[in-house]
Amino acid sequence: MTDASYSSDLPDRLAQALTLCRTLHRDCVQYAAAVGPNEDLDQLLAAFDRLLEMMANLSSEYEHQGRLVLTRIQMQAPEVWTRVDRELLWFFGGDCLHYLSDEEIAAFQAREDQL
């Protein structure tokens, strides 16, 4: 099954988050290649691979896995962290919300209230 066929079966919000995650994953892969051998980054990429699979398959655990991956990026790949789309922090919620300003949270909440 191709990425496009996965996305066609997903709810819109999840499909958008999956697209953002795939872009971020590519950034992480490029970062890891530039850094060289690093066990922590290898584990991060493996966790990210699981996240992409979980999201594509609508696993009930993808939100938790997404929070773990984003937190690991923040700690282990700070150069990539600057490229994390704020939408992903809102989408995964939980501990990821700590990385959003109060103004960003209010804006995301107002947008959702209009839906």
C-alpha cells in the first residue's frame, strides 16, 4: 500500500498530521546521517518509524507514541526541533502542549471551537 492510499482512508486531521510527521521524519533521517552513528538517534528513528505505521493504521496508541517521539526530538535532535510544526504539538497534545505558548494554545482552541 502506498502512502497516498493510506492517507485516503484517514480522517482529514490525522492525514494532515501524518503528512507533517513524514516531513519531520525526513528531517530526522537527514540529521542522523549528518551526525553519524548514534544509538540514541537510531532509537529515535525506530520510534518514529513505529509512529508513522501506527498513524497510517489508525492504531489507538499513536497519540502516546507521537508524544514520545516529539519529546525525544526535543532532547536528542535540537537542530530538528526548530522545524517541528506547531500543529503537531497541538495534535498530539499532552506533554507536547508545554512547548506551546499560551497565545498559541488559545489560537488553536479558538480555531477548534469554530469547527
